[in-house]
Amino acid sequence: MNTPQAGIFALGTASHIYLEFDALDQRHEEKLAAAICALREPRTTIGGVNLVAGFRPELWRKVAPDHSPAGVYGFNAPIEGIESFTMPATQRDAVLWLSGSAHDVLFDSAHAAIAAVKDLATVGEETSSWAYRHDRDLTGFIDGSENPSLIDAPDAAIIPAGTPGESGTVLLLQKWKHDTTAWESLSVSQQERVMGRTKPDSIEFEDKAVDAHIVRTDQDQFGKIFRRNMPYGTVIDHGTMFVGFSADQSRLSTMLESMAGLRNGVRDALTRYTTPISGAYYFVPSTEGLRQPK
């Protein structure tokens, strides 16, 4: 039986770096995949750092077809929602997510990773994230209150044994920039209406607005996913890094369509205060799958 990459479920890490890579030459995609996969080997993994590697689904299908799920695709076109709302497509070729307790160690690990692939890829996007008030995002609300427990998370996130891509997962990575001025102009009760739950303790309202965030992203409707969201940015320019894992890509894509108002003509109220500025899907292979590219 294959095993998922361990860093997916390594909770409690306070510091994160996301490196998204663009191949310098599409003819050398196999070499890039092999170089990224090699970063997972014990001889190059520094203690205290979790490394999770993922790939543009089309690239991974090319280099490791026997370890690739059918029908998974990149974020190859923007999602055009109602009221001129757009989720941009910024698909890259590979991603490396580093997490740990100390940013200096992550910095050194990220620097080494970039150096290891410098002849094959350039960094298209780099984002650093950090924990805020234990489990809150920069809206002040608890993030991930509907996340499954670690016991149930693999059922939501990991492709089952016996199916193509087993023990891998589909990652949706999006950067959402907050309009802090607009958000903080709302009263707490108005913010709670947008979210559909209370701010201090994340209690879900029984009577929720149809455009409330938890209604538009209802996992009971779209299917369970496992989120590892983190805040990113500076005091004046910040937001949320959405890091969502699913065993089924359609759970993620239909959720985005719902937020954009494409499912029933109702747009997620939260999208009026936070704007997506990136969007990519990556297939995150099992640990055994990472050994395939040579």
C-alpha cells in the first residue's frame, strides 16, 4: 500500500513557505520532476522541515502515468463569475510546500531547494506564511472550523487504494488578498453575517444568509476537503493562503464555482472583502509515486 506525503497532515507548524516553479524548458519536464522528487530523499531533508511536493497534473501524467489519477487538470483558465468577479488562473509546473516551527530553517531549506533546480526551473511565485492567534485568519475568525479530524482527514483528502494515483491528493493553492479597510468598517455582527457563524467561538448560525461564506462553501453539499490555510503578507498587504486537499478535484472546482455565483446565481459575500490573486491545482503524489521520475 502506498503512503501519502507526511507533511500534508503535519499540524501545529507555525511557519510556511510555498515555492511555485516554472520549467525553463518544457522538453526537460521529466528532469524537473525528478529533481523536485529528489528533494524528498532523507539525505537532503533537514530535520524539523516538512516537504510536500506537487506537480501540474498534466506534467505529472506525462512523467508518471501509472501514478496519476484520471481526469485531474490544471487551473488552466480563470473562473468568470457573476458581477464581474474573477478567479485568476496562475498555474505553474510544480510546487514545494515547506513547513516547520522556525522560519530560519525553512529559509535555508527553500534556498537549497531553489539551488537544486536552478538549471531546470525558475521560481514563479514565492509566499511565506505564519500562524496568527493559533488558528485564526486575518479576518479575526477561526479558520478551518469544519476541517475533519486527523482520523477522518485521509478519507477526505487522499485518493483511495486501488485507484489511479492512490495515496496522492489534489491540491488547490490560492492566494486571497484582504481588503482590510472595507472589512474592518463592518461591525462584528455584519462580519458574522458574511461568514455565517460567530466570531469569538465559530458557532454556526441556524438562520444563515444565502450568500454567507459557509453556505457557499458547504462541505455537506460539495464534499469534504482538508484545509491547511495560513495567513500571508505584511501589515499593509496581506491575506489568506488557501491550501485545500481533496481526493476528488470536483469538490474543489464546484466549491469555487459556488463562491463565484455560477451554481445558483448567488455570490459568496466574503468575496466582496477578499480577492483571489492566484490559482493553481497540483497533484501531490504518494511517497512511492515520488520515486518514479528518474
